[in-house]
Amino acid sequence: MKSDSRKAARLRARLHALLLLGGALLSLLGASRSFAGEGVSTATLAITRTDLLKVLRPAVRQMLADIESTTGLRVRFEPIPAGTFVVAQYNFDPRTNTPRIEIGPGWQDVDVAHELTHMRLELVERFPVLAWRRGAAPTPQREAALGRVRSYVDDEVVHARLVRAGYKADGEVLKPPIFDDVYTNVSRYLEEGRDRRNDGMSHLDSIGYGGLCRSAFLAQAELILRNYGDVLPPNRVEQVKRFVRAFRKHRPAEAQRADKVLALFLKHDVQSVAGHRAILEGWARLEGLDRFSGITSYRRRNARYVLPWPRRVEVEVDKEGGAE
Ligand SMILES: [Zn+2]
């Protein structure tokens, strides 16, 4: 189990490195992520846990206290490495049994709440985790794809929890750049008939799974309309609708693919452990990732949390190129 833990830690580390790499895309909706070029930290933030506790909203401070007492773990707060695309990120290192939240300049209370919610879902509520199978060789392409599927599905749960907890859907849970940059600029590029290289969604094509990236954009936009259409201001709803229209008209193949993902969200309730699992599994299968990855979840063993390997499947899991 020790090597499982190490592997899991390495996976998390790599996953997060790729999340950063793909910040522009992954962050589309993530509360803690900012869009390309915006909010990129150029300096590290010198903040201690004590400083942070002083300024956090009481509700977030309470959330931290609750999670720490339930898990018996103490969250380490650290500055996010300079030059990363995200404002905050969470990871758990099973080797040291340490949850870590990195935050950068410009962080808001909601960003800490967002990362704490990831921790609660994984460690306390035992939501499923999509992880590499034993023996699978993670290529950068597969890692990017796995990270994207995981972060999109997980954030559907995180966002809903935050909205329910009273954070503003417009501006806190969903950050302005997704509306003012992606849903505005990408819509315009698509309407202008630009090709894929210049449509504002091409950032990750070079490492593969570009189709997955694009279809994820549309799936998320449709889910925003469905879940937050009645709480967002009309101008925001119109920005999302414009993107959906432009995307469906100019990227029909990727739209078809997105509809398969959306069908999973319609069929299963992502807010439940079982539904979340079914969506993760279904989406991974759609992308051909199921040979390399599977579902597992954190277990508590005495005072430690471990992430067992996903259960074996009777297929060859290695020695092949990317799934695209
Ligand atoms: Zn997130």
C-alpha cells in the first residue's frame, strides 16, 4: 500500500502540474482558476496560516475547522508557485498524509472554500476518484485528458455546493473571465468563421485530446444554463447562450461529442456518489481512457488516508499510443 500511496502522490503531483499547464482550458469554470493570461500569478504570496485564518470569512474558517476535526488532518497553506495559471489548488499527499492548499495573489474566500470542498468530497464523503490503473503508462496526453475529465466532473459538485452555501454564482463561483473572455471572445471567433487554430480553444491541441477540450467547453456551458440559468443575471445567461449557439453551429462534430457527455449528466445525478461515479466512468470510456484509468476512492486506515489502485480489468493497459 505504501507504493500505492507513493504512486498516488506522484499521480496527484503530475495531475496538478497538468492542471496548471492546461490552466486556460481547465479553468474555464473552476472557481479557483483564471483564464489565459488573466490572474496569472507573477509573484508568490507570502501568507501564513495564521494570517489566513485572521482574514477568512467566519464560514470558511468554520469549514476548515470542521474538515480538520473530521479527518484529523491539518491543512497546510502554501504559496502557489509563481507563474501558474490558477489562483488556488488542492492536493493530498498520501506519503506524508498531508492535505495542502496553495494560494496565489488575488485569492478570494470562495477559492479557499472551493479547495476545501474538494478535500471534503475526496476524504470525508469518499467521492470516487479517477486514477491510473496499476501498470498503465501515463503519457502527457492521457494525463491531460484524465485531469480534464476529473476536474470538470468534480467541479460540477463543488460549484453546486458553493452556490448552495450562499456564494454568488456570478463572480464568485463562476469567475468573470469565463463570461467576458471565453463566452464572449470564443463566440466571436466562431461567428467570424475562424479555423481551429485560432478559435481561442486550441491551447491544448498540441498535446492531444483537443476534441475532448472543446467538447468539455460546450458541455459545461450547457450545464451552467441548466443549473444556474435562473440565478445568473440575464446578461450572463445571454453570454452563455451565444457561446452555445456559435459552438453548435460552427463545431458540430465536437457538439455531438459534448451531447454524449451531457447525456451522462442527464442520466445520472453528479451530486450523488453513485451518479458522480457513473459519469466519471462513462466519460472516461467515451475518451478511451478506461483502459488506463479506473475508479477508486480514499480509505482511512487508522490516522492515514490511502488511495487504493482501481480494480483490475482484463485488458492490456499499456504499450500503445494516445487514445486519439
Ligand atoms: Zn475545483
